[in-house]
Amino acid sequence: MSDHLERDIDDKENYSVNNSGNRSFENVFQKYASRRDVLAGSMAVAATTFFVTNNAVADDDDSYLWKKRRKRRKLIDFAPVPNSVGEEDNREPTISDDYQFDVIIPWGTPLEPGSAPEYAGDPNTRPSSKEACRQIGIGHDGMWFFADRWNRNRGMLAINHEFGTNPHVLGKSSPESLEDVRLSQAVHGVSIVALERSRRGHKMGNWEVVSSRNSRRITVNTPMEFSGPAADSELLQNPNGNVPLGTVNNCGSGPTPWGTYLTCEENFNGYFGATEGESFNDRRTEEQLRYGFDFDGFGYGWEKFDKRFDLSDDDYINEQNRFGWIVEIDPRDASQKPVKRTAMGRFKHEAVAIAVGAGGRAVAYMGDDQRFDYIYKYVSADNYRQMLKDGVSPLDEGKLYVARFDDDGTGEWLELTIDNPVLAARFSSQAEVVIYARIAADLLGATPMDRPEWTTIGADGYVYCTLTNNSRRETPNAANPEAPNLTGHIIRWKDSRRYTGTTFEWDIFILASSTLGTEQTFGSPDALWADSFGRIFIGTDGGQEFGLQDQLLVIDAKTGESRRMLTGVNSDEITGITITPDQRTMFVNVQHPGNGSPDATNFPAEQDGVTIPRDCTLVITKKDGGIIGS
Ligand code: FEO
Ligand code: CA
Ligand code: CA
């Protein structure tokens, strides 16, 4: 979600509450950093202009082979976008001189050629809700490209449409009819769209939308299935008896090793409101408070015309529990009903990264993006291939854990299980534990973090996680001198027993604050993807220095060297990193350009001061046809 929006919303005192009193990560890190400073002496700070705290690791695996490889070729060698670009108003993206980009699938593009009229950003017209259901949605965020097995120049792009504000989508602050609500709902959700690289055009060929029987839109009105421990829970049934429908605020995502797409429901609470007004807030339950429900939500106003989203309507009393999950979608089968995997817990799921761990288990790492919320992992019960063969989803049977980071650079994964007497004293079943995972994690003593966003599995076996910022940090310390911490950092850890163990060792990969004032300056790291060569790609979401807009950076995980590949347009966010199997085409999203205001930018249209800017996907290639990031 847009950082400024998150801030505005979070500044409402009652938005979400973590009253667990668990020791915050800020506190743990202060202790850990001061101890490490003593142990390590002078750090790599001076050498790299920023803070890469991987000394112990670098020394251990600085092997002969690695040195040889590094001598041969620099991992990241492209011309960076300089800071000075920010001196101009950014109405168009700026990319490294060694790279080029095309724009595809802006909001309003027909899902298939001819499937709907195109909406091109005319402020005087809007698509109908029916048309929008056959167009690409808005709020482009997490995505993954699933190449065809027989034709690598063709495939299905699964892409999340996280959010579009009412002014951006409807041209007004509140819906005035059910049709307005249906349009708002139709532009949210997920698109599965077929792309193919034409043989015409420039050297690499252009990617364009083509027809496919597997193309589909998934919205908050699409039938869904629940599986896992909470599937049959009464807490997921309404007195009204309505069937489960829809997914919303689909933020980050991740592919599974078996070729499906996982989409993550983040700020679902904001789409609910209470028609009874402010009095609702006085009678909220502990669970509603912990998940941030509020009588006027984020101002979408769906509850005024669609009872499912009215927190005051007792007929739909458990509709709210049907959101906050990870949803599995088969991008190669449009007839598949998306499945909400309850074993992975209910919280504000940012994104998910899956490693294949010891014994072939699927291990999923997940952030809960709220100030002072947690990092989770899920481990499948058995070898994922065997489970699939036996007809059991690896995401239905397994264990859910939450992370506790200790002062000494170690940590523990705490299992969220009803077999734990602490949880059995509060909950009656595993279903309740997963539905109220945040409360279960509070009780176990998980470490409150600075807004966990994306995770990724590094080529070095580390799991990396962006902690985007925490504007409510109150206590400055030597390692994090800003109070509040507005720039964020990236943490990483290595689990015991090849991802599957319950203990880990961690350190801080980068403090973004340590890059300020350099050519590598960035803040608010958010989207994250590691390639197989040791590069880490970062998309940012928050104010950047030097007048820079949000950016795409590439970092050498080994040396800490970073380069800026791309900067976006005014008031956007750069997110949703995915790549073709040959690693020569990268797709990256420009989300909420100009925050929807034609005064800020008209991208991707020509700059005319009138056309509504539209979320879109950039197709990035290297001019010399090389590997992306090199
Ligand atoms: Fe949807 Fe936390 O970003
Ligand atoms: Ca994000
Ligand atoms: Ca963010």
C-alpha cells in the first residue's frame, strides 16, 4: 500500500493495536548492534558508504571460487540513474542508460484483445463495472510471470490489483450507488493475463496482450473456497448463509514450486465500515481492534451499498474473518476456484516467498505489514511432491510459526499450535488460532517489527525481509538514530535444518539511513526479489531524497554494492518484480502514479495535464540483451 496512505490511515489512533507489550525489534536491535560493534570493531561502513553488516558471513564463505568469479566479472555493472535526475519534476520514469523500458497493461486495458473497450484515462468517462470486470484492474502490485512450458516467449502474468482510491477510480470521494461500489470492486483483485513477445519491434521484441482460455479476472465478488484447519469453522460462516466470495487488497505475492500463484490479502480491514456510524467503535471486540476494524474504514464506502462489508449488519457478522488470507490461484486453469489457505494464518499478509527445505518441504516466509507486527513462516508437513501426489495441498497440512529475534543474533520460530497450553487457554481450536493469528503471536512473545513487507530467498541461503519504516519509533539508538525511523532497513536470517528448523541466526543486511547523502540513497524498501546470481532487487515505497521518486535498486548481496536502475514518476511506488526464465526481461510495476492526480503526471499517457495517470507495468530489457541487473 502507498506509504503516505498507510501513514494517514495509521495515524487514526484506533486503526490497529498491538498491545502485547512484546519487546520491540528496535529494542532488540539496539542491544544486538552495540554488542556486535564491540565484537566486529570497525565495520564495513567506510568502505561501502553504507551499512552492510555481513562481516561474519563474508569472511566465512569468501571462497577461492568466489574471488575468482568476482575478478572475472562484476555482478552489477550498469550505469546507475544519478541523484541529479531528481532536480526535475518526474512525470516519466528514468532508467539507466544501459536499459530501456516499454509500458504494458495500464489500468483499463482489455484483458484479452476485444474483451472490453479500452479505458485510457479520460476524466470525463469511466468504464462500467461490467466492462471493468473484463479489463486490467488498478493498483498493480505483486506479480509473477508463468512462462509456457513449450514457448518461453509466451506465458500467463498473474498480477495483483491492490487498491485504487475513490477519487482515482470513480472521480469522487464516495460511491453514490451500488454501480459505483461494483466499479470500485471490479478494479481491485487479480488479473491473469496472457502475454506474448512479438517478433517485430526492437531487438528484444515487444510484449503484448494476447488471447488465452486461461485469462481471467478475480475480484472481491469471485467465488472462493476455504481449506486447511479453519475451512469448516463457524467463524467463517454468516447467519445469512452467503457463500465465500472474493479477495481484496492483494498486495505482494509469490509463486509456488508447483507452478501456482499465491496472492496476499493485506489491508482488508479498510474495505469494511459500519453504517451505524461511530457508535460501532465503542462495541468492537478485542479481535476487531487487533485487526484494525473501524466504523469508516479507509473511506471506500462499500458498506453503504453492499451489506457484506457492513460491520453493523449481524447477518454478515463473520464476513470480516473471510479476509486476511493467502489465496492460491492456478494461472493455467481459469476454471479453478481460488483457495484460501487457512493454515498460513490470518493477518495483513504483505507477500510470500517459498523455499524448498530439508526433506523437500515447502517453507513459506511471510510478513505482516503493520507497525510493530510480526514475521511468520509456514512449513509443510512432508515433502511437497509427495503431498501433492497424495492429493493433499502442502499449504493445508503443516506448521505455522512466528519469529522471536534475540539480542545475541539468534532467534526462534514459535509454533502457533493449540497444543501449546498458552494458546489453549485463550482459543478453543486450531481454527481459532489461525483466524486470530496476530493474537496468538502476541501471546507467544513474538518480536514486534518495523513493518515487515516482502521476503525473498537469497542465492546465499539467507532469507531477506524488508522492514519498510516505523514512523512511531520513539527511542533513537546508535544504529538507528532516527526517531521516528522513516527510512527502514533489511534484515536477513538463516534457519537451522535447511529452512525447516525452529532456530536461526540473523543480522541486519542494510540500514537505509546509512545510504542517505550518497549516490546510493534510498528509503522505505518494500518489494524484494533475489536472483540466482546473488543480486537483490528492491522496490521502494516512500519519500526519497534528492527529489527522487520511488526507485528500483540492485544490490550485490555479497559486497553490498548498490546501483539505482530506475526511478518512477511523481507520487508513485515501484513494486512487483518478476522476470522471464532467460532473465533478460523484467516486469516491474508503477503503482498509483501521481496518486491518481493528472496535475502530478499523466503517465503512461503523453503529458497533457488532463489525462488520469494509470497504474501500469514496465517491461525492462538491457540494451545489449544481457541479464537483468548486470
Ligand atoms: Fe501493500 Fe505493505 O504494502
Ligand atoms: Ca508493499
Ligand atoms: Ca510500503
